[in-house]
Amino acid sequence: MKVTLTWSMRFALAISAVFAVAALVAGGVSWRLQSDEMVRALRTEVRADAESLALAVRDGDMEDLADQIAARVAVSGDDAQIVTFVPSDGGAVLGNATVDAPFEGVRQLVPGDGLHLHLPPSADIPEGYVAYGLRLPQGWLMTGHDDAWPREQTEILLDSFGWGLGLALVFATGFAIFIARRTEARIGRMERVLEAVGAGRHGLRIHDGGSDDVARLAQSVDAALDRLEAGIDAIRQVSTDVAHDLRAPLGRLRLRLEPVALDPGLPAAARREVGSALADLDQISATFDTILRLARMQAGMVAIAPVPVDLTELGREVHEMMLASAEDMGHRLVLDLPAGAALVAGDRGLLAQALVNLLDNAMRHCPAPARITLSLHRDGRGWSLSVCDTGPGIPEADLSRVRERFVRLDRSRATAGNGLGLSLVDAIAALHGARLRLENTADGLCATLVFPAPPAI
């Protein structure tokens, strides 16, 4: 399975890595300081032992030194401490160890390497000793202590540090990943809301309930979306009000012009002008009707009572209805429908209107002769009803805006229309839980109504 590390996850792992490096550095410094301190304390201890024994021979009393060395060996009872005196006159060595070469000062001794212990074979031989030697007039006095204590303390320190660092690193990494995923989920929701708003669902909001920087950003975005929705609603209301208020005057004007056009005494040229004016009035009235209908759909004022609609039968009927118009315009209208029924739940009249708009849009904007195909096929579990043409298509930069109100591309301004056809199709699709998909192909443009999985009907 491929794992994709997002920026938040990489940031969380980087923070954990920085924490681990900082902990390792701090632990290393702490271990070094404690280790040095333990070795220093051990060296001070063996030096104090040697100096205290040296006091016994201050007056040249060798018997007192021999007695103290014997007592020191007897009291220690193990191999933890060593003491030895090497007479300068070549006499017998005192103590429980001998060295190959006497020395002065601090020395690290290893059994078997210049140090020989007078211990039974069953004794547990230490790995090393910290020793201190003194040069006396009578010879060399050396005492030592094994370094097991610093070694054991170092192992304990390393074990505890390792476990502590491991647990802390696991906790820190887990917490960092949790925060990163939480932040990522919140940012993901913000992106989805903004994408939906860009697609026309202006009522959506982020509603982040936190109190951190992301929450404040979400509140600012929500406030901006509130202002945006208010502006869009105001513009939509203005267009709706204008359309509503002008319908009646246009109707009265048409009633006044019709008798004039039918007057037998009207010159032919004037009759043509009046007829053209009546056609323009009809176009304006149709545009206003479309505006009002679209506004009601987008405001949620149009409620549909879903009934089973067979898209196969609907496509066949619309094809038959539009075939003559397509042939008059020099186009070839092709039908590609499945043999069986393709049921969706919806309003038959609205779906027919959407399909007619798509076909009319293709016929008006494709140079003749064009091949326009009305097809229906499965799209996952649902159905896709497509109108594909062999026209010039739509520039990629304009695909996202052609479904907005009154948007007409420059090359389409010479054709009839008001820029509301795709807006109305998009609104009808939204009413049916479907979506309008526009995509350029190698041949031209495909406008597809993608319906969700059909309900059990």
C-alpha cells in the first residue's frame, strides 16, 4: 500500500526527529558529566586510602604498615579493593596484589595486564581497577578499587535513558501525528467547503469549533463567505426583480404591436420591422421566464415529486422531437441508447428540458455539418446521459464558468441565446441529486448528466 506523507505529517515527523536529537544530545552530555563525576569520586577515594596508609610509615614503622595492610585485606573480604606495598630493598611484597612496575599517581589497571591478584580461582575477577600509587622512602604503596560501580551506574543510566527516550519519542511522535492529522482534517474540510462554494453551493460554511489559529482562519473564511453569499443573493434578487417587473410591460407592449403587425394597410417594410420587434419581445420574455425559473430552482423554491423516469424512453422522445431542427441546421443527430430501461427518480418534464437545452446548445454552437450524439450508459452504479458533438469545444479556462448565469464566450455572441441554458441544466441536475460534467474530447465537447445510483422503485 502506497503511503503519502502530507506536509503536516512531514512536519510532525520532523518535530519528533528534532526532539529525539535534542534528547540524545542532552542525554549524552548528562551521561558524560555523571560518568566523569563518578570516576573523579573513585579516584579521590583511592588516593585518600593510599595517603591514609602512608601515614603508618611516616616514622619508618613497617610493622604498623604491614598490620594495617593485613587488616585492610581482611576487612574487604572480596576482590573490590586491592592494596600492595613493594619494598625498595627487595623484600617481600605486602597486600593482595602485585604489579609488574610500581607507579605514582592515578593509574587504570587491568587484571592479567601488569596486575596480578592474589585471589582464589573461584573469585569473580573485576574488569579493571582505578589505582593510586605513592613513592615512599621505604618503597611503593599502591591502593585501588574496582571500577564496577561506575560501569554499573553507566549501564543503569543508559538503560533508563534508552527506555525513557523511547517512550517519550513514541508519545511525542504519536501526539505530533494526532495533531497533524487533526489539523489536516480541518484544513481538508476547509478545502472541500471552498471547492463546493466555488461550484455554486454558496450556503456551506466551515464552522470550526476550535480556538487556535486554524479556527480563527476558518472564522475569517466563513465571514468572507457570508459577505459573498449576501452579494450573490443581492445580484440574483435584482435580476429576478427586474425580470418579474418587466414581464407585464413587455406583455402589454406585445399586445399593442400585434394589431399593428396585422394591419393590412401597413407597408411591407414596416411590417417586417414590427415582426422583428415582436420576435425580440418573445426572446426577451423567454429570457425573463428562464431567469425566474432558474432563480426559483437555485433558491430551493421548486419542489419535485420524484417518479420513475426511463432515461432510455426520454432520450428517444427528445431525439425524435429535435431531429427535424438538427437536420434543418445541417447537423446529424445520432442516438446511442441501451436496449433495456434506465430508471431514475425525478421530474420528467424538467429532465426533458435539461436534455433539450443540451441538444440545442450543441446545435447552435457547432459549425455545420456536425455529428451530435445523444448517448446513455452506466457510470458506476448510476447512469450518465451525454450529448457529445464534433464542434470546437470550450477552452479549458472557461469550462468552470460557462454554467454561470449570462456567461457567453466571445465566439458564441453571434449566435442566438442568452447564456442561461447551461445554468438551467446545472440547476435541474442539482434538483435531482445529479451533476453536470463538461469535458473536451478529441472530437469536441461532451456535456453529461451524471445521475446517482437509482433507488429501489
